[in-house]
Amino acid sequence: MSDQATLPPAPAHPRRLVYLGTPDFAVRPLRALVEAGFDVALVVSRADARRGRGGRTMPSPVKAAALELDLPVSDRVDDVLDADADLGVVVAFGRIIRPHVLAALPMVNIHFSLLPRWRGAAPVERAILAGDERTGVDLMVVEEGLDTGGIYDRAEVVIGPDETVDDLRVRLTEAGTGLVLDNLTRGLGPPRPQEGEATYAHKIDPAELHVDWTRPALDLHRLVRVGGAWTTFRGKRLKLWRTTLTPGEGDDAVPAPTGEGVLHLVEVQPEGKPRMPARAWANGAHWTGDEPLGT
């Protein structure tokens, strides 16, 4: 059930924003808002985390960008209450925004799906795994429910047959950036309720990324496009970075049999080595396709 009626309405022409986001692809909308002249009073992002072998403490990509732009930054969501802002913009924040914050400050979210399809944490990944031909971006109301808020505007995109999650997310980020800039510039109208049957985009479990070669080539190709797919070869892990179902003329892809059809390997990464063309790996390993993968 929607809690939209209990939330403060978003101003048509916000004068002062707070921005909540975390990963790389949330940097582009932040920079665009600043470049367009919006007053970003505060950026909220994940607390610094230890990363890499040396355990060095690193800021999130959004925090690093905010510091570069000389914007105030916090890792406390409640700090938006003292920012004297009249709208929050949320992009892949990854944390719960509590009801008392939403009751005090209206917020909009750039969500990477055509709601109510693929509510939740991994909408781009789930769209690819499901074989969706289209997806898009919704500019929506942030409310207490999981991606249940009304829709201000949307942009649809076609999913390419070989497009990876990273490729698609770049296009969706550009579309979402355009949506938020256009709507905040011309003025937010009333949101419309979501229509249709809801589906949920649960986080990808690492176990889902293990390639089962008895499955059809089409399913495995989708899995590789999500990122992180892996198999084994002679007892060692082999990551699959790029594959195709229909190699073009001159492509140096390596065919691998599956439960139904052939999956053509384009780019792989043997354990302990960098990414490389699949043909270079196959030649170096003296693999012709007769020896099964997954062993």
C-alpha cells in the first residue's frame, strides 16, 4: 500500500537540493545538477571503506566527486534535516531512508526500470537475465515502500542482444540524468500511480553466477552479460567476460557447447591472469572444445 498521501509534496521548482548516492554511475547526475546551476546543499553517501590489498580507507565515488566539487558531504542520512533543502535527489544510495526523514523532506529517485517491473536492488541485472527486450528509467517519488512511489516521468530504452550490465547502465544513467534535469527545470508535475503487476529484482546471489553448461546457450549468454559469470577449467576458475550467440564474420570467438546450442567465448580471464581474448586463452591452454568446461 502506498504511503504517498502522507508525504510532503515535492516543490515544482526546487531551489535547494540534497543528493544521496554512492557508486560510480551516481556521479554523472550529481555533476550534471551542479553544472546546471542547482544549489546542492549537501551530499550524503556511504562512509569511507577499506578497499584493496593495503586496506587503505577510500571514499565512495559519489563522495569523491562531491569533495572535488567542493560540496558538503556526510554519511548520516539525518543530516539532510538540517540542510535547509526543499528536495532530495536519490540515485543508487543503497541505504534505507527512514520515515521521519521522508516526512520532513520530499525526495525523488532515479530508478533503472519501468516500474512496477523490477522493484528492488538489481533491476538492470534482472531485466537482462529475464530476456527483457526493453527497460528504462523512472523518475519517481521516494516513499517508505520498496520502489512503490508514483512516477513523474520515464524514458524507455531497447536492450541490445549482446549488451552487458555495464553498457546498459551507462545508457540508463544518461537517460536518468536527462529526466531529472528536464523535470526539475520545467517543473515537477503531479506523479501518477504505478500500473501493472509488480516484480522484484533481488540482489544477484554469487551462486547464480556459476555457469551450468547443461543450460541453453541463450541463458548462459544472459548470465555472462550480467557480469561475474565463472566456470572452471582443469580445476581452476575461468571468468567469462564477454560472449556472443552469433559471431560476425572475422570474429575470433571460441565456440563452447552447451545444453542447447553453442556459446561463443569472446573474452575470458584465467585464474591469476588478466582478461584476454578467448582465442588467445584457448591457444595457450591447447583447448579445442573437446575437453568440457566446468571441470
